[in-house]
Amino acid sequence: MRLIASLLFAALLAGCSTGLQINHDHPSVNYDSRAQYIILHYTSAPQARSLALLTHGEVSAHYLIGDDAPATVFQLVDENQRAWHAGESEWQGRTWLNSDSIGIEIVNPGYLDTPTGRVWYPYSEAQIEHVIALVRDIAARHRIPARNIIGHSDIAPLRKQDPGPLFPWKRLADAGLGIWPSPAAVAQQKARFDVNLPNIAWFQHQLARVGYAVPQSGVLDITTIHVLAAFQMHFRPQRYDGQPDAQSAAILQVLANMP
């Protein structure tokens, strides 16, 4: 009798934990994906070290693209889970972007400071091909707009410089995976700004329109210089000194007015 009573009690407990009936007949059309952004990084470490840091360290990413041949793509975190890749960050007014982004790390040493200047390490063709294929797949599944495919330096310009000036943003944009200004439109705007360069407040306002977190002080302070340099590194990698000039103004004007 005691055995029967014990079995009946266990069954009762099981029923309490699993007996909730949920009706799935009325799904709402009002929702979107947790993932609103795709953020690209480089690891600043070799592949084995990158895997160790991203799987057993204090940071993580959803994907890692190796530098082996033909560039292995590792999934490290499920896309439905939050990975720790963005840190303190902001874009389009949203902060701490770990919660609503998918992070892709690319094995790359970053840069080397030499007596003659900073030398950046290139990405392999296989890595870029895999980046494009992976970003295209993620963006399509999560309906992430091209404007929301960005770099770590865009969302954290005071702390980060990855994926660096050698990352081919224009190539991604040509594949529909990012935005890029029309050269003709930039040239037209540059002719105007060559004559009359806007003030710092204008630059700060346009940077904010594009998505950057920047003071609206009208002063070329250290934060504004870092933000402008991050913008230039992304959209004009030939020179990213953080100083306002006619070409940067023209690119900003065109980008800010893009849909």
C-alpha cells in the first residue's frame, strides 16, 4: 500500500509540473526577432587562442570564422541566446547591444605598431566569402536591415577599432549587406562642402543620424574625434584621423539621407 501511495503521489506531482495546457491556435503577427543587429569583430589572437577565449573566457560570440583553409565557421552560441561580444556599446540610441545582436568574430591579429607606423593585417579571401555568406543567411532569417550590419568600432568607438580599416565594408554593401554612399552623390556634396565646411555641431548631428553615439556639444572633443575616426574607418578607410573635412561631411550627408 505504501508503494502504491508513493507512486500515486509521484504521478500527482508530475501532473502538476507538466499538466498546463497551452493553446497555440492564435499566433500573433506582431513580433520580430531578438536579433536586430549583426556586429563584426576581429579576435586579435590566433585561431586556437580565439577559440579558447570565446568558449572558456569572459567573452563569447555566436560565430567564429577561422583563418585556416578553407576558413572554418564555428558556431559557439545559439542565435537565440545572448553572447558577450559587444560590451558597453550604443547604436541608434540602443545601449548594451549584447541583448539584441548577433556577434561574428573573425580570426585576425588586428594590427602591429612598428617604428614606421601601424600595420594592419589583411583578411583572407576565404574569410570574406564566408562572412558574406553567413551575414546574408543571418540577415535574411532575422530580417535585419542593411543599415544594422555594423562593426565593433561603430558601436564602441572609444574602446574598439575592429574589424579595422582593411575590412571590405563596400564589398559587403555591394552584396546588399550594409550601406555605402554613392560616389557620384558624395562628389556632388563634396563640391559644396569644399566651399563651406559645416561646424562641429553639424558633424555631431549627422553622425547621430547615421547611428553613432556622439555628444551634441558643438565642440571637437576627444569623444567626437574617436567617433568621427570610427566613421571614417568604416566609410573612408584611406584616412581616419577623426578630423572634420569636406569629404567626410559629404559622406555623412549622403548616408544620413539614405533610407
